[in-house]
Amino acid sequence: MKLALFDLDNTLLAGDSDFEWAQFLIEQGVLDRELFEARNQHFYDQYRAGTLDIHEFLDFQLKPLARHPREQLEKWHRDYMQRKIMPMITQKARDLVESHAGDARVVVTATNSFVTWPIAREFGIENLVATDPEERPDGEFTGGVHGVPAFREGKVTRMESWLAGLGLTWGSFEETWFYSDSLNDLPLLSKATHPVAVDPDETLKEHAVANGWMVISLR
């Protein structure tokens, strides 16, 4: 049995779903452009530099979910998928996912599961390990985070919890592949038997070359 893990933003997607969700809400007039656009860019730049405070960012990212009914959020999300996400999906990315047909496939992403579940399904990927927004019993969002964010070492923690829930460990698989673009994913890349740098940032590229990891492009 083989396990194939995929980062989402700037890996399977030729762009960042998190950043574009906030931009979409700004364009819709849901979020105030003057207040939110600069902060959105600021957090994105921090993520790329490896300096992001995940809890500060999640406060920014998740609170808008609590201000609107779930039904309205899902309506916006359907429009967001067509306008923002579909243009970021390349045939090369679809082909990569298809090359792991028959393996256990998981999207592992720091972006919250409300935003990312429909994207994982668009790729035909059956499993998602993501940062989970906290929900009330009626399914509405509180604006908080539930459990450990799937970020940096948190991706390892969340993956191991997911595996344990299935009665599995890393050792249950003859091969483990993880595809990522980001230096933030070095902890999980280091757990994989086949770490693959996908259109990597400079830090990850240097690490991949130094360690003999595969480097590919999906663009």
C-alpha cells in the first residue's frame, strides 16, 4: 500500500486558495478593501518567508466565516470555485493526482477545510487533512479554530492523528509520497520516503537539491 500526500496552495494549485478566498470576499464587498487587502497580502508574504504566526493569521481568516450564515458562505464558495480556483488547476496537476490512482490520497493543507474540501473533491481526492474551523452544533462557524492547525509541525501531528484513526502508522505503507512547494512543509516532507519539491520556493529548492529530493514543475 502506498500513501500520496499533496499540499494544495502553490502545489496542486497554481496559486493560493487562502489568499484568493479573502480577495474574493473583498471583491464581493463582504470584506472592506481598505482594511483587509493590505493585511491579506501581509500574511501571504509572511507565509512565503516562513515567518507566519498561524494563530494571528487564523484569527484573520476564520472570523469572517462567523459573520455570515453557512448557506450564504456556501453560495459564495461555489462562485469562488468557478472564478478563482478552476483557472488555477493545470492539466499537469490533474495528471499527477491521477498517477496515484489506487494509492491512498490525501490533501494536507494549512488552509481551512471549509475552503479546501470542494477543491480536494475537484481533484478526485478522497481525503483531506486541513485546519478545521470551529462549528456550533447547528453547523454555523464560531470564528475560532478546532484542534491543531495543519501548519508546519502541525501537519505531521494531524497526519499521524488521521492515520491512527484508521489504525495505521507511517510504517503501514511501503512508500509515502509528499508533494509541496513550501519551506513550511519541511517537517512533513522529512517524514515521506519520497519527498517531492513542486515549483519550490528558494529555501525548499536548496534543501531538496542538497538532499537529492526530486524537483518537479506543474506549471
